[in-house]
Amino acid sequence: MTRTVVESKTKTVIIGFDEPFCVIGERINPTGRKKLAAELEVDNFETVLKDALEQVACGATILDVNSGAVFTNKMAVDPRYADNNFTEPPLMKALIEIIQGVVDVPLCIDSSVPAALEAGLLACEGRPLLNSVTGEEERLERILPLVKKYNVPVVAISNDDTGISQDPDVRFAVAKKIVQRAADFGIPAHDIVVDPLVMPVGAMGSAGQQVFALVRRLREELGVNTTCGASNISFGLPQRHGINAAFLPMAITAGMTSAIMNPVRQPEMEAIRAANFLMNHDANGGEWIRFAKVLEAVEAGATFAEASAAASAATSGRRGGRRARSE
């Protein structure tokens, strides 16, 4: 069975067909988050720390770290700040160092700037996931050597120089091309995590069916793990969390093994926990039973984030106590 190994200094996460669904927390991303971008511009990492701790407590096993901030005020003073090649590498390094100081989960280094990806690779402890490579020729030639040099897994997004195709067969062909080109660099298929690209169901009624079929093909024909931006499916629609919560278990049943998503949303995390149990990826329902305690606390008035943090702290305390006694 295909197994993609991602590591921090102290933890190993395996993305795989026979593993629990891997939740990659998406919150540390300044794109579309004006408050976060403004904080980062003045070296304020308060929200970053909060988001890191909260996402892990709520169930993220990997954290995506995106350095694509726009520093509007600095750009007005120094034109270099208009260049992502100037701003992103030092910001990525700072973000990773700060996050690693408060959580011990593996990281996913997320940038369109190759220099920022390499800055993240140099700062990361362990074996991070690199996000991302596409089928564009220039991108393949820039990113695959980094993947080989640092021996890390990579997210492969199914678009190329022609853009994003609405034809699922074309998207499969792009994924196959990336896997084959990676092999030319000595990168094995188990280190490729394909994002087949989820289209909004509001704009394309067959979007869900398309991605489920694509995931099955990617698993059966290429033997690769898969991921997606889970919230894309509900883009532009009301009551998005209900759609996301239905989509995720269906994607898991089709063979999807991870998603980049917001773990602080209860409906989605409840659906994933239940799906893990039903897919026999939660031995004896132990994780579901622990999660049920969180839901009980929510019913009693706590927020999902508060209840998750309390449960996480309690579990850590019990583990610490056992270690202390054994020593």
C-alpha cells in the first residue's frame, strides 16, 4: 500500500490508503486574511501562534504554512516589497521557526516562490511536505530538483501550461505526467500526493462525481495518495460547511487520503472522525469515543475549539503522567 511519510522533529505522519484520513490545517495563510497580513507586516505572530495551537488541538496532523503576504505599507516605502521573491523567503523561515516552537506536528511548506520553498526546507526540522509542483514545464524544472535534493514528498497539482481543464481525463493526464517526470529525477510515486483539483459544485453540477472518479483512477492506475482544497467544492454557496461535511466522507470512500482544510470547523471534523471509524481506520472506535467527549462539551456550551483544546490538554497530561511514572 502506498505510504507517504511526513515528519517533524518528534512526530511521524503517514498519508496512506490504510491510514486515518490526514487533515492538513489551512489557517496559516495570509491570502484573503487582511488582519493576519497586517500583523505579519509588523512582525506580529500572535494570530499565527493561536492558529497553530488551535488547529492541532482540533485534529490537524499536518499544518500548511503559506507565506504569500502582501505588505502594502512597506511597498509604499520600499518597492522591493512588491516582489514575492523578496518578501516570501524570510517570512517563510520566520513562520516555520515560530510554529515549530509551539507545536510538534509536521509542516507543509506552501508557496509559489521556489526560493521561499527552499527557505522553508532549510528551516524545517524533519521531513516536511512541499506544496507544490504543477505540470507546467518551468515549475517541473524548478521544483522537482528541490524535492530530490531534500528528499521530501510533494503535492502535485493537476494543471499545466494550458491552465486548469474542466475535463477530468486531462487532469488525470497531467497528474500522470508529473509522476513520470518525478520518476526521471528518482522521486518515487509514494512521495507524490496528487491534488486532482476540486471544482465548485455550484458552477459544475458534476464536480463531486468528477473528483471521486479521478481519485479512484489516481489510486488504482498511478498508486498515489491524494489531497485537495476541501472547501473548493462549496465555493460561492450558502451553508458551505454542510456541503463540505458531506463531500469529505464521500471523497474518503473514493480513496482520497488527505485534505487541506480548516480543522476548527466541527461539521467537517465530525464527518471525518466518523468516516475513519466506518472505514476501519480507527481501531475499536477509540478516536471516535474520545471525540465524542469533545462533542459533549460543545453541547454543554463550549466552542468546538475550546472543547478540543481542553481534551488535548487532558490527553497530554495523562501521557505526561505515565511517562513520569515509568521513569
